[in-house]
Amino acid sequence: MAETLTGAQALIKALELEGVEVMFGVPGGAILPAYDPMLDSPMRHILARHEQGAGHMASGYAHATGRVGVMVATSGPGATNLITPLQDAHMDSIPVVAITGQVATGSIGNDAFQEAHTWGISMPCTKHNYLVTDVNDIPDVIHEAFHLAATGRPGPVLVDIPKNVLASTMKWHRAGRLDLPGYKPRDKGHPKQVKAAIELLQAAERPVLYLGGGVIRAGASQEALAFPELANAPAVTTLMGRGAIPDSHPLCLGMPGMHGNYTAVTAMQQADLLFAVGARFDDRVTGDVATFAPGAKIVHVDVDPAEIGKVRNADVPIVGDARSVLVQLTETLARKLGGKPAPARTEWFEALHGWQEAHPLRYEQDPEGPIQQQYVIQELHRITGGDAVVVAGVGQHQMWTSQFWGFERPNTWINSGGLGTMGYAVPAAIGAQVALPDQTVFAIDGDGCFQMTFNELIAAAVEGIPVKIAVMNNHALGMVKQWQRLFYNERYSAIDLTDHTPDYVKLAEAMGCVGLRAEHPSEVGPTLEKALAVDDKPVVVEFRCDPDAMVFPMVPAGGSNDDIVLSADDLNRG
Amino acid sequence: MNHVISVLVENKPGVLARISSMFARRGFNIHSLAVGPTADPAMSRMTVVIDGPEMEQIIKQLYKLVHTVKVTELEVGDRIDREIMMVRVNAEPGRRAEILEAARIFDAEPVDVGIATVTFVMSGEPARLADFLELMRPYGITDLAKSGRIAMAKDPKSKDAARTSLRSA
């Protein structure tokens, strides 16, 4: 006979059946029933200090593993605090499931205590969402939610469950067959389109592969390297696609876009074929769309048909999973080549190598200081041999990390690309460290970002999560300061975070973390070594950095990629 | 230009909100939207009339919603469409006869008569409704309610027949 379970017990059981090993959450009134059976479950629950932290932890966990991250919150403010992480995951296609408590069904719509219209509020920032009104629906809804989050174009799914539904009972049954008549993500691309794409590629003299986060989400890194190798075509990796193929590979041109390197940006501008895979022609990549890659034909491979033609019309659209389509493309090309090598494209590669030589990413570290953030990043890379998962917040430090780290593997770069969520790094790094307890997880954070979410380090300290956080302290909201300097006549408004408050070492220690500080370039390496030696609690390392450094290259917002600015001097010269 | 889209959706709570929210957040301009059940109780059909030159992105965004099963753009000539309206017109006793005569020609049914107004119900092709409204405008329209258009694709066989007869004409 089927056992009788409460809705809460059924929820926990359904989550276990989905293979959930850890949840990140904060309890409260309406979700209370679900927290009781958690005590009897092997699933781990990490108590975040704010629901936003719980959400980004789930996202960091999902980023690091490709598995669905789970966040839990109560009704009202608990649920509304999840909105930022949900929208963040929505923009970056990160598979997460949010479970929220809701006031009892009889109170919905009555402005009850801690009531918010979670279903309505979360609708535009989730891939799909549910309000469960019948306890018997719980197994099916949880199964669907995980299926939707992880398949096709991944994304966030929210399940809102009223307290009385959690408290009422049901005869337990496992989820039935998925009943989603309108949801059929495509796996393979249309063979005719694949053939057409290869024909364009064969004819192209200046092709560029444009690899986005979709390649990483699809687990298609190997395939994304095999294809350009066979085709003898260079590739750029976007902010979300960093690590899709190794930066050290001769065909990898690095990051394009607003703060991309000269060669990656210019290669796209000069290309006669842009071959986009799992990328969405984001405005931070294209700059002014009208003048973006003006001579390029477009092949666009994406699992989400709505991305194709959204910003730029595709000459050859291919709907399908990045990995499956890359396999098809490689096979089709191999057949076409019939054992002969792909075109040499000597002129194109000569041009690319010329740009690389003339305009490398550059910075100068004065041995007397102040510390440059790029130097910290390179020192960390040297000491770890690049064997670390790197997490960033949003701003200058994020761009420098993406530019200077040198990514060799997928899923080793975790950041908030689409939404640009300041404060993302600390909780996301905690989530990644929970997923990968034996890996070095190092967040590179700004002081502005750190002050938004450092409270989550208390949770990490209590749980013994040995995550490392570098606080790049330039005592300012650095990117905002950069824009005010360049575009607002150096009229600095609301960017000053002050020189000595807080004391980051004392703050770290007060939260139960190890606190370290480096003030001089000579201290950077040794301080990082000290931080890496800690393996039982979080470490916060403050680097007192140059307050006036700016990120270059830069394409001013809305400007043409042809007008890439390599240094502040360039800009002043007009 | 007006486009008519027929959207087959799962008949689930909130499905209308999902669709209208998507239109709003993507900045698509809806002219009218009518929803109702279909022969299959698990499905509803929405007929959406949209202003705009580009339908491709709208159709793709509709498909992206999990509850959307089928989206069809119905082209002029390949569709049957109807709209229903109620219109209240000023009708002083001296002009009532001519108003009722016009209504008779247009098959508009008088359903409510007051001292100085007549209210008609009329259904038909949207263009015909518009013609009747133009005719009534000089008398003074005091109230108007329209259902929004509903539409369906023609049976492919009937379309073939229509084309044949057009060709032979």
C-alpha cells in the first residue's frame, strides 16, 4: 500500500529522487513544514544569511557542476529576495530550481502576513514557474521543474507551495510521465542547414567562430575545439564562454566585446563569416549593432530558436544542442574535405597574428606599487598553475580576471555575465566550493561587490567551507568611477567607498574567517600562498590596489567596435 | 500591418497572464486578444491580432513559453475571421428609421432601444464591422464594446476549391 506523506515529506522525497545532494536556503513561516522532514533527509542544507545569497550559492553550484542548483525560501520577503538570483540565472542560462513557501491557499489574495504574489513576480525571470494548489501534484511538478531547468536552454524554475499544501497529506506516488506537449527542445540540427553552414565555412576567407556560454552549458568543449581545428578557423570565447576552448590554443583569440582584446574584437569586425555557437549577440559583444561585423555572413547555432535572428539575421540558422550540432558540423566538414586539409587562410592568420603582436593586453606593475589587479590575477594563476575555479563579481575586477586569467577548462570561470549582479562572487564561490570540496575556489571580488554580500562568509565559516576571496580594494566603485572619468568630465558622484573602512582583516576575523592583507606588490605572492594553505575555513585577502587604474581596451557603450580604445591616451587624443 | 496569429495553448491556470506578460516585456504591440476553449478541453485557443512588420520573433517567443503548443500565422485569404461588437448609437425619434434601415442592410441586430438611443449587436468580418461603425459615426456613437477577433485556418480542401474557382473566374 502506498504510504501516506505530508506535502512537505513528498517534496523532500521528490527532491531526493532528483538526486539533490545540497540545498541553499533560509527558513521562515510558510516554508516551515518543509524544514521538518529535512532533518531526516541525507540532503545537506546550507543556511544562507540572506535569500539572495542562497540563490547565488545555488547558481555557483550549478555553474561549477552543470547540475541543477536548489534554493529554498519562505513566502513574501524570502521569495522576493530570490528574484535577483533568478533573473541572474535566467540571463546566463543556469539550471536552478527555487522552492518557495506561500501563505495558505485560503489566504492568497488577502494581503496576508508575508504574502507576495511570487508566481506573478517570478514569471518573467524564470524559464517556467508553478503554484502548487493540490498536494497530489507535488511529485509531478518537482520532476517537471528539474527537467525544464536542466534541458534545452537551461534556466531557473520556481515552485511556489502554500503552507497548507505542504501540511496536508497524500498517498505517495512517483512522478508519472512528463506531460509537456509544448516543450520539445531540439537536439540535432537540420542536416540541410548543417550542410549549408559548412558550404559557407568552406568558402570563407576570414571566418571566426564565436563561442558563447551555450557551449559550456551543453558540455561541448571537446567538440568546440575539434571543429575549428579541422576547419582551421580561429575562435573567440565570450565572457560566458571563457574556457570553452583553452586560451593557450593557437586558434583561440580570447574575449571579444566591450573590454575584449583588440584581436578578438577586430577579427569579428573584419570577418567574412561569423559562426556563432551558443552565443546571443549581446550588446556588450556587438557594440553598435548596425556597424557590427558589417561584412560577415552569419551562421547561428542555438538550442533556443528565439535567439536566432533576435539581434542579427542569420544567413544559416541551426536550431539544436551545441554539442550535437558541433558533432554534425565536424562530420559533415570531414566528409567534405575527404582527408585533405582545410584552406590555409594564410592572409587571415597573418593579419590576426599581426594584431596580436601589435596590440596585446597590457598593464604595468611598478615594483614600488601601487598593486595592479592584473598582477594579483597573474600571480594567483602562477601559484596555482591555473588549477582553480575562479569566481568574480561585476566590474573592473571581473573584466581583468576574464582578460588575464588564461582559462584552460570549461566550468572554471563563474561570473554574472548577463545581469551583471554586483555581489555575485562571495555566495557563488561558496556554492562552487560546496560542489567541489577538493578544488581551489578563489573569488576575485571588488570592494563594492564584497560589501553587498560578504555576510554569507559567516555561513561559510560556520560550515567550514574553505573558499578564498580576494578583495581588490581600490576604495571605489571602480567601473562607475572609470565611466565618470571618461564620459562625465571626471565629475565623481557616489563612487567613494573610503580608504580605511571597513578594516577587511578585522571584518574577516569577526566572521570567523582568516583575514590577510597585501599592500605592496612584493607581498602579493606570499600572501596568496598563505591564503591557499588554509583548508578548513574561508579566507579573505585584501589587496590594496591602484585606485586610478582603468580597464582597457574599451568600446564605449553603444559605439562601434571599429572605434576600440586601447588606452586612456587614445581617448584623450580623440 | 495587422497580423493574425492563432495560438494553441495548454488550458492551465495563468496561461493568459504568461502570454500577455511576454508581449508586454518584449515590447510587442497587441491590437486584440481573444481566448476561449477548443474542442479538446485540455487546450485553449488564443487569437491575437498584432501590429508590426516582423512576426518571426513574436512567434518564437510564444513557442518559448512551456504551455504553448502550436502557433500559426493566418494569412489573409487562408483564414476565416469574425468579431462581435455591441454599439450604442444616438437615435432621436426622427432619425431612428434611417438608422434601423442601415442596420438591416448590415445585419446588425437592435437589442436595446431607449428614448434617444438604439443598441445593436453585430458580428462579422472585422472590415464589415468597421464599415457599419463609419456609417453610424455621424449619428453619434455613445458606447462601443468589441470582442476582439477570433480566427481559424480554412480547411485546406476548401482553400484549394476557392483557388480553383478563382482561377476559373
